[in-house]
Amino acid sequence: MTDTATEISPKKTQPTLYDVCELSGVSSATVSRVFSGRAKVSEEVRKRVIDAAQQLSYEPSHAARALAGRKTNTLGAIFPEIASGFYADVLSGIDEVAAESGFDVLASFVGKRRSRPEMVKRLLRQGRVDALLLLNLENSTDLKPEALDQLPIILIDREISGSNLPVIGMDNVGGAEAMIEHLFEQGHRHIAVLTGPKGNHDSEQRLLGCQRAMTRLGLTLDPSLVWAGEFTTDSGALAAREFLDRRQPLPDAIFCLNDAMAIGMLSELQRAGISVPGDVALAGYDNVEAAAHLCLTSVACPMRLMGQVAARWAVDLITRNERPVGHRLQVRLVVRNSSAGKTRPPVLPAAAAACDAAPLRNVHRPGMTA
């Protein structure tokens, strides 16, 4: 038996600034000055450093460039999750303005396994982005307002209590009030509400709008008709099944606080042989693309516009040091067949164009900024 020796190649590591120093024959301070561009260096030395960096495939790290005072020309965007058409529309608006302004976008998603403070620190304080856009993150003590206020951060859809950071949002309360008023006008008095996840800012604001409108109209929000959902299609279908299993009388109308749940609700009601709007009216919120195809009454939210405004604010903050004040964007009621009163002739399913025949109603309340 013979022994054979296997040669193990050393693990290749990323070239460092000190490798560039050694190859170019200049000090680390000189290499830093070359990359920062903030101090005069002779053309001969600059060429030696650049040639050495190219030969080693070396690029300055984000942190090194930040310490040198250079911009990354990158906007960071932190979202609660990835599985949402709402967030996709916001991100699309951010990317559109960023591209027009010569910026890249680095998007991250918190999910359930990541720490928000650590993500903010990693993206912003380590110099990986020039400004950060935070969308609808849960309010908690792990994000200290006094620490955030000094950073180039724009908030989307939700403020952080105690912080003075600029917020671009939408009128969730007014949109829900307008929907309840519309259902009331259609003759619906017993209205069920399917909410979003517990603690979700949009869901809480929309439920508040429902309560205000009902109080003003002399209606009562029956606790047994307030159902908990998760802003998903499956949770809408589940809420419908659970209600039908209780064999209780149908309400006049069901208002789902987002379209995904309304679509799941609609599918399950139809499967059970229940006519919409013949037996029960149905409405959603967000006005996603599928809502038009399903003739679903909804509230149109300016998700893409929110992303565009946030990105413009961030670019102005970076390039002009201009910090904006907060604004709230207008929403609008989109009336389709699903919310019709029982005495109104239904729109034929084949007449798809008729779904959007009803005029759009802008929702505008005092103090709102379009």
C-alpha cells in the first residue's frame, strides 16, 4: 500500500487595499487618496495604483468609499416581505425614478428571520447605500427614533412614533370611509369586515375608517361580523368557509380590507353557490389588476406613485440636502358590479367592459395632499 499526497490549493481570497499597496509600491494613504479623488496625486502614481488594482481585480469596498466621502449612487429599500403585489408596485415606482436619476436600487426584505436595526446598519451605516426607504415596518422599540432622525431615511406608508422622518403615505381611513358610504348608498346595512393581520398599519387604519363611517351613518359594526384575515387569498377563502360553516344569515355586504382576501372570498362564495352581488355584495381595497377582470369594487391606492415620490425625495436629499415634509396621497373609489344593491340589475359577466362603466370617485378629506 502506497501513500499518496494530495496537494490542497490555498483558498483564494479577495484582494485588499494592502495588496494594491504592495504591487504599486505606494502607501495605503496614497492608494486611498487615489480612490477617493479628494486629494491631488501625480498622474504617474495614480496610473500605477489603477493598473495594480486592475491587475488584482480589486475594487474599493462600499465602506471604504463611504469613509472616503464618495457616494454609492444606490438607494436602499427595506420591505416587510416579498410576497405582495402591493410592495411590488411600490418598488416599481422607486426603480423608475431611481433609473431616471442615475441611481441603482438595492431591495431587502425583513421577513421573520432578519433584524430591522441590523439591516438598517448594514445598508446605510456601512455605506452600502446613500439613502434608505423603509416601507410599512412594524413600529417597535428596536428602531430608536433619535438615532434614525439623523440618517438619510424616507418612510413609506407608515410613520415611526417619536420620529421626525418624512413620510409619504395614503389616506387609508378616508378610503375605507368612502367604501362604507358607497355600500350604504346601495342599501346595505349589515356589513361584515374582513381585516388584515393583527398589528398591520394599513388594516388598522382601514378598520378605523369603517368604524367612523358607520358611526356617522347610524350603523353598528357587529363584532361577530368582524373577521380576521392575513391579507392573502387563502385567508379570504378560509374566512368565507368558516362563516358558511356556522350557517348564519348572510350579511348584506362584505368589505375585505384588501383585494387578495376579496378574491379568495369571491371564489369560495361562488363555489358554495352564493351569488355576488345577488345574495351578498362584496368589495375589496387596493384595486389590483385582477379586480377589474372580476368586476370587484375596490379602492385604488397610489402604490406606484408612493414609490416614485419616495425615490424623488431620497434623490433630493442626497443631491441637494433637501429634507421634505410628509404628504398623504389621495385614493379613489372604483365602483364595479360586485357591490351593487339587490334591486340593481347585475352586470352580465360577459360584458367585461361594463365592470368599469361606473364613474371613479375621488376620495378627498380636509388636510389631504394629492
